[in-house]
Amino acid sequence: MENSFAITTTFLAYLALMLAIGVIAYQRTKNSTDYFLGGRALGPWPAALSAGASDMSGWLLLGLPGYAYAAGIEAFWLAGGLLVGTWLNWLISAKRLRTYSITTDALTLPEFLSRRFNDTSKLIQIISAFFILLFFLFYTSSGLVAGGKLFETVFGLDYTLAVIIGTVCVVSYTLFGGFLAVSWTDLVQGLLMAAALMIVPVAAMNGGFGQLSGDLAAINPELLTLWNDTKGEPLSAIAIISLVAWGLGYFGQPHILARFKASRSNKDLGTARRIAVIWTALSMVGAMLVGLVGLVYVTNTPGMDVSDGEKIFMLLVDAMFHPVIAGILLAAILAAIMSTADSQLLVSSSALAEDFYKQVINKDATSEDIVRIGRIGVVLISVVALYLAMTPDSSVLGLVSYAWAGFGAAFGPAVVLSLYWSKMNRNGALAGIIVGGVTIVVWKQLSGGWFDVYEIVPGIILSTLAIVVVSRLSGEPSDTVKSQHAKFEKQLVELD
């Protein structure tokens, strides 16, 4: 791709805008509540688009189009599962989690779970923080891989140098602005991502949707069926379950759940849910169309070879648009990468500062100490994630799938049951988090038969069973836990 002056200028202007937002947010960040939750002041638009943008990451413009490019509308199983999961997460968890985090005065997810069950040993908080740091290393690494592919393709840079530049871009404003910088930039980035995903496939499409369907059928009729793979073999139940099950992961993603806690009121969450679902639907459809239209374009263009389907969005932009417009559209990929990586770094640093440093090393840490350790954590975690991203052939979708499953299984059942089940106790929560997280790590190493199912499925099932069985066997929750749950239910009615 030509390293044109126009594209370079556009990228620099975009980065300057993000840094400016970070500076403004820095001036409004006074304490740890501001740094980690933005003072609980997000309106419906930034809450919805920040949750969506931080969720979708670079895989929305790279991974999902690449999957559709290779597999056709089979990708709908994945996209549909994620859309339903988005809606259910906002519907089931948002109001209750925001309210309960206020009741317990908790900033981070580990801190919420610990205080929800009055865990004086702090084991829940420490083990939860460990799993957050473990899985976010892979998740953040996926964003850096996407950034490396972007800068490598657009500017012809060496992959290693490209990844380093992408990392510096993300760290620069997350380090200072904290949650406000992340949320405000996510609002801009979410709008840019959705616009790019609607503009690019329409511009590259030869004719209407009927023509697209005919072109795909001419390439391979199996691209147009939900039930067969591209070789004509029926999709197995394992394959379909694995794709749809991605939607289950939403209930345990710390960076998404943080947006619920940071919203300014429960009443705003209904509006935010509708915005989030519409944005997700438009983005998913656009991403799939990029892959399908890109396949037709490549097939009909002599001499054009795409060895890495995850680069199809970039190649279409380069082929179809003037360099100035191309620069704006390619900045959407940078937006997707930055909007997720910054959120992951912030949640990881909060786990390090609030849930490790304050609980284990310095229990008397001031708010200023915690923010300082959080910023140091951003840098340290970035360095480790950068190391993991240094393999050029890393798959964005592959790295995301592992981290997504880890969070979904370790925290999803624990969070949902903690919000609804009054008889859940501390031992049950601890068992669910450990069993869910460990299941993901172990299941990933197995293969053959049902071991090929996406690891999030057994992870969530076993985590849920562990919570229910251990809670039942270890007795009723303490009077303190029962009293706090009753207070939460009362406050939920008042805030509604």
C-alpha cells in the first residue's frame, strides 16, 4: 500500500486528536474514582459506544471480515451470538451491577465480588485480579498484533517496529487520562468504526445485494449457506455451538462491565442499551459485508493475492478510495485497536493497583498512590503484551477468543448469580472463579471430539455448577452478606 503523504497526515491528525482528549481528561482526573470509573458520570452515548468500541477491538475490522472472507455467511453464527449477548448483558447485568457497586462502594470487579460476599481474607479479590492480568495479556496482545498489521500494511514498516509504534500510541493517552480519556475517545472511535464499516463495502460492491449473492454463488455456493462449510460438509453441532457461544462471554468482560458501573444513572442504561444494540448490529453486518465483498473483489481482480484474510479491509480501502479518504477510513482500524487496548490496560492496571498493591503490599495506600501504581501498571502490562505480540503470524481472532473465554467463564457466572441469587456465598463465588478460569486454561490444551468445542462452553457450565454446589454445601451466607443484599434490593428500587 502506498505510504502517501495524505494517509500519513490523516493518521497524525487522528492521533493528535486522541492525545488532546487525553490531556483534557487528565485535567479532570483528581482521584482513583475518576481514574478508574470516570467519577461515575458517563451519559448513555459514551457509555454505550465506549462499551461497544472497547468490546469489538481490532478484530471487528480485521478478524471478523477475515473470517467472513474465508467462510462466507457461516460467520453469521458468530456475529449473531455476539449481538444477542450484547443485548442480554445490558438487560440482565447493567442496572443491578451499577447499583450493587454503589451499595458496596466498589471500583473494580474483583473489589465488587470481594465486598459482595464480605471476604475478609481478600482471596476473591486477589485471585480475580490474577485472572484479569493473565487473560488481559492475551487480549491486549491481540490489539497490538492488529496494530502491527495496520502499520505494516499501510506504511510498509517492519512488523516489529509497527507493533512498537502501535503500543506507544495506545499507552500515551491511557497513561494520563484514565477512564475519562478512554471513554471519550471510545465515543469518537465507535462512531468512526461504524461509519467505516458501512461505507467501505457499499463503495466496493459491484451492483446490489442480488449481484453480490450471485457473485458469491459463482465462486462457491457453500459460501451462502449457514449449515455447511466451504467444502460442502455439514457444520457440526460442536462448530455451531462454539460460534454462538461467543455471546456468553459478555457477562464476564471486566472492561465492558466497567461501563455499567460508570454510568451516571440507572435510567440512562435503558437508552444506552438501545444505542449499544443498534451500533453492534450495524457494525457486525458491515464487517461481514467487508469480507464477502472483498472476496468477490479479489476474485475478479487479476493478479491480486490475499494471503492474510484479516487484511482485506485495508486492501479494499487502498483499492477503492482517494488517499485522503483512505487515511480517514484506515484510522478506523486504529480507532478499533486503541478503543479496546486502552480499556484493557486500564482494567489491568486497576487490578494491579487496587486489588494487588492495596490489598497485599500497602493497605494504607492513598488515592494518589493507587493512581500512580495504576499508571506504572499500564506501562508494565504493555511491555509484556508487546512481547507476546511479536510473532508476525499471530491471529487477532485466535488471541481474542482465548481471552474472551477466560473472562466469560471466570467471571460471567459469578457476576450474574451474585446479582440475583441471595443464597450465593463467599465459598461458592471463589469456587466458581477458580473453576471457570482453570477450565479455560486446561480445556485449551485438549483436542478431539467434544474437546474441540469452544472452551467457554465447558468453562461456564462448570463454573456455574461449582458456585451452586459449593454454596449449597457450605451453608447460608453470613448475616452481613444477607443484610447487604437486602440493602441492594431496596436501593435498586429507589434508583429506578
